[in-house]
Amino acid sequence: MDNDIEIRVLANMDELHELQKVEAAVWDMDPVPVHQTFTALQNGGILLGAYAGEKMVGFLYSFAGFENGVPHLCSHMLGILPDYQTDGLGAKMKLKQAELARKLGYPMITWTFDPLESRNAYLNLHKLGATGAVYDADHYGSMNDGLNQGLPTDRIKIKWHLDEKRPDRDVPFNHRNVLLDADANSIPKLTEAFGKGDFEISDSFFAAIPMHFQAVKQHDFQLAKKWRSKSRHVFQTLFKEGFQATDLLRDDERSLSYYVFTR
């Protein structure tokens, strides 16, 4: 990653207006109102900007939340301009967020992501060591932006426990425990292992997703819908059986990624 990029806390209205411009460019939708981000900033929120010189190239927006009476930091949105998305900047911003959250006394950070977005899953699970703890079908309902239009907005909720030592998640890949895979035409298929429905045979299972889901969506929308439906069925079943998403493995040769689910 470019070492000249500086990550700093946003603190004034001019910076929040600049955040809006980056947000609109990245997410292709109306940005969060400045009065809302400013209020979050004054009430336990953490807002970060990534700067290449004087130009903001990324942002992270989070605010205070509660779960069962315990405070946590709700990380709502991370956005990075396309030219800076492959340099590890997202991980660096999340680690800076975690550092500041600990200082403010937050024991946990939560956020959601589309389970079919492989890059986000790899960052959240593999790089950061967070846990995919909850599956929520059609979380936001219908959305008309470029990334979500036409598909149910399924999300996995991440829980990143800041005071816990990162667990050893080096689970060896076992093809016999793959529950969702793809055939030679990249069509998702439930495996024989899933059909047996015996989730007591192992403490770990695997489920495939496309490595480049947005490309799939643009090339074959019906195929994208099949991936949403099949992955939802497998993921919801695993969560119901007491498993959580703990890692993501890459198969570059087949352009697939495999979720690792552990009990």
C-alpha cells in the first residue's frame, strides 16, 4: 500500500462534506446527511478519512450501538475510491478503527456485508479475524444502487471482539465437507454432503461463492440469483445448526472462494 496515505479522524464539517463526495462516488447513491454524521461524531462515533496528500480517497463511518444492554461500535460504512481498493487500505482503516474503539471503551465492533462479496468476506474473516455471527435475509429490503439492484439484500452480521485474542482458524480444506460448490458452468449446486444433513460429523464445513460476484451479476443475472438463493439456503442452515463463518479460502484456478464455517 502507498505509504503516503494518511488515516486520520474526521473532526469538522468541511471534512464531512468531503466524505459525502467520496461516499457518492463509491456507492452510487445519496450520501448520509452531514447533520447525521456530525451528530454521530459528537456522541461516541468514529469517522475516519484516508488521504493521499490533501485528497480524501477513503472513509469509514461508525457510531455507538447497543446489544443486550452492552455498548459496541456499529461500523456502518466503509468506502474507498477504486484506484485505492487493492492496496490493503481497507484493513488498515479497520485496524485504526479498532485501536480508537478500544481507547473509547468499546469491547466489540459490528457491521454487515453482502455474503456474496468475496473481497469483503476475505477482509472481514481472513485478514481481521472477525466472525460472521448472524445471517439476515433481505436485510435492507429493495435497494436501487448499482451493487444491490434486483437482488435481495442478504447480509451477514460481523462481530469483532476487540478484547479477545484472535483464535487459531487454520482449518484444513476438506472437500468431503463442502456443502455448496459449482459445476463446470459455474452454476451453484448443493452437494451430497449437504443432502445428508448430518452436521454432527464435523466441526467445520465449507461453502463456495463466486470470487467476482458483481461480474457474474453483470454477465448473467439469472446465475447471480441462483447464487443468492443457494448460498442463502446453505448459510441459514449452518447458522441454525450452531456454526459461524470464521474464514474464507480462495481457489483462484476456479474463480471461487470457500467460506469456512466452524462450530
